[in-house]
Amino acid sequence: MTTAETSSLPLDQATVTIDGAAVKTTGTFSVINPATGDVFAQAPSVTPEQLDEAFASAQRAFTTWQRDEPARRAALTAAADAIDASAASLASLLTAEQGKPLNQSLEEIGIGTTWLRYFADLKLAPEVVQDDDQGYAVVNRVPLGVVAAIAPWNFPLNLAIWKIAPALLAGNTMVLKPSPFTPLSTLMMGTILSDVLPKGVLNVVSGPDPLGAAMTSHAIPRKISFTGSTPTGKKIAAAAASDLKRLTLELGGNDPAIVLADADITATAQGLYASSFYNAGQICLATKRVYAHESIHAELVEAMADIVKSVRVDAGNVPGAQLGPLNNRPQFDRVSELVSDALAHGARAVTGGKPLDRPGFFYEPTILDHVTDGTRIVDEEQFGPALPILSFRDEDDAVTRANASEFGLTASVWSGDLDRASDLAAQIDAGQISINSHGGGVQPNLPFGGHKLSGMGVENGPWGYYSFTETQVIHSPSRRR
């Protein structure tokens, strides 16, 4: 894929957005196309002084931005329109740097603009808690100030918008940093949005580490919103403690699926494939391990393998590609290591089980059977196209094994009996459990967040909006006199 094919943006001259203007940097860093393993562009690396200016710009803009709610709603709608109008260019660039098939890049952009429109229309009135002869009291939600937002490489645009939409609606301003693995599409989005947002409201910066650490320790932001790994989330929480920055941390997951004996095998296999292998398995809420009742275990393994064998693996810009490469070398090496470890400990690769013999970070979509608890690919998060399927006899045991993880992001139960499935779902220690789907509850109007080491706080819906606010009580004498 050439530069001309990816975007009209001249990639080697890509700019950051500070105070509503395109700003060049003196330094750059390389961006790799995961379908080739080669550098295909240079991205700008901000200086410490430019980062200071980005935060100062956001702080200046906050003064007026927080005062005009109708303007904020209109701006979010305009942002959605502007992104939709540039979807083709954004999608090509996203595929080039992230690796996912082009249709999935377009889906990511469409989901993002859906979130923007949802928050543009979200109406939340102040809460009157007293209105009697003794007095009047109202609880308002007021913005925090400047937000430091850090987005990951698996869904860089969508997960950035999950932060942008509620934060800006609440009256905050933002400095946003994309992952250094996928900076270009976010930088392009920043350029697009600079035409529809007042200057300083959204500043987009990029650079390799330690830029993230510089953002989280900076004196200006009052909140950090981060999506990424649990180890990094812990470091961010420690950095935020010194001045009590507010936090939303959406971190790792080792998400289980429990398939009961009465589940529809064909529908379950299709649903588990979609939830496990979309975006090459690089989804925080993807199914990472399956516990299937022993009476249907072999049938489910065979059905899953049949689906996976039919999948076309190719570069994301190739027509018909269904599964692209892993995004980066460290993730490719991790998946390879976990599968090799499982095979060394007695697992059987029903299909897949090794890297593809071609350039780039391609790994065969893999179904693993004869896997046991205690194997690393069961106990750890693989974040890739390899799925272990384990067997169980007793449903209570399946729940116990599903809960035997330091993570608790999402889970699912598959059964023909919705009441029975719901009873089991309520026993799983996770932030969101779906029945006969996995991740089906990921909607703009529902809270999303994890238990245990899967995070802190939630995103989406009124709950996500509230996380970008402080409560403020106004109490006065009675208004009835």
C-alpha cells in the first residue's frame, strides 16, 4: 500500500494539532505497516515545550468551552459529520498502520460517529434533591477541566472517541495521545476536527515513550482517561496519586465463555468466532478462553475449526481479506510464544498453531484443544487469533474456573435456557456478561468497565459522562416563600 493509497495527508509531514493549528515538530518516529513489517511513514514527535503548550491551550479554552452547552452539543454533531465525510481516507490510513481489513476500519469509524451523536443528544438534568418549605438543594454535574486521554493501538479512533465525546459534552477540554504504533489516523482526525471545534478544545499530540508518562505526570490535567494494558494502568494510577487526578482505566481482560450442554452449536460457534477473531483477536473484550460442557465439547471444537479454516487471512487492503496481521512485533511474538507453550504442554492445534510464512506479523487463526487450566494461554491474555477450548462437567465448576483470573472485564454464557444462563451469568465476576453473544452489551448507552485488574471506573452512557464531572451542590433558602 503506497502513501497515495492511504490518505491525502502527506504522511512524512504529518502534524500534531495544538490550539486549533497544525504544528510541525523537529523530531519524528517511524510507523510500521504490520502487513509488511516495514516502515511506511514518519510521525511527529512533540517536544516537552509543545506538550506544555498543548495543555496550556486546553486550559485556556476550558474557560469559555464549559459555559455553552448548546454549542458543545452542536460541535459533537458537527464532529461526527466531518469524520463521516472523511471516512474513506481515514479508513485507508487506519488499515495501513493498524492492519485490520478495510471494511473493519470503516466499521470502526462508523461506530465512533455513532458515539459522538449519542452524546450530542444525551440529556441529563440537574438533580433537585430538596424543594420544600425548609430549603432548596440541587446537585449539578460540573466539568473537571483539562483531560489527558491516551488511546490504544487496537481501535485507535473508536476508543479515542469514547473519551472525546463524553469529556467534551461535559465541558472539559482535552489533550489526546494515540499509541505510537498507530498515530497517523488519530492525527488526521485531529486535523479534521480542528475545523469544527474551537481552538484548544481538542489537542492531539504524538510521540514515542516517555510521552505518555509526561502527560500523566503533567500539572495541568485534572483527569486521565487511559485504555491499554494493566501494567501501564498501574503506573498511571501511581503517577496520578501525587495530585489526586481523577482516573478512568480500561485495562486487560481474560474473558471467558461458558457453553452449556443445550447451546445451539452452530450459532454458538459463529458467535464465538466473531467475538474471538475479529480484529485478529486484538480486542480487550474478545473471548479469550471457552469452557464447553463435556457432552458438546468435541462438536464445538470441530464447528469452530471449520469456520476458522475458511477464513481468508491477508493484508487489510486486499479485497476479501477477513483477518489481517497482528499490529506489532511485540504482540506477534507474544501470541507465538503462548501458542508454542501450550503445544509444548500437550495442547493440540486443531487448526493453525504457527506464524504464516510471509512478510509482516501474520499468525494463523488457531483453535487449541486438550488445553488445561494452568497453561499460560488460559491464564494470561493472548490478545491475538488463538483460542483455547476447555471442557467441564459441572456448571458450578465452570463458573469457579471462569472466575479464577485476576481479570474481570467481560464474559458470556451460551444456552437455550435464558433463565438458567442468567443465573449463571450473575455469578461471574466481570463488568459485563452477555448471554448467547459476547460483547453484545457494548453500546453507547450502557456502562463498560472491568472488575479486579481489568480497570477502574466505566465508560459510555450517563455513567461514562459522570466520570468526566464533579458533583456540585447548590443549597439555598426555600423557593416557595
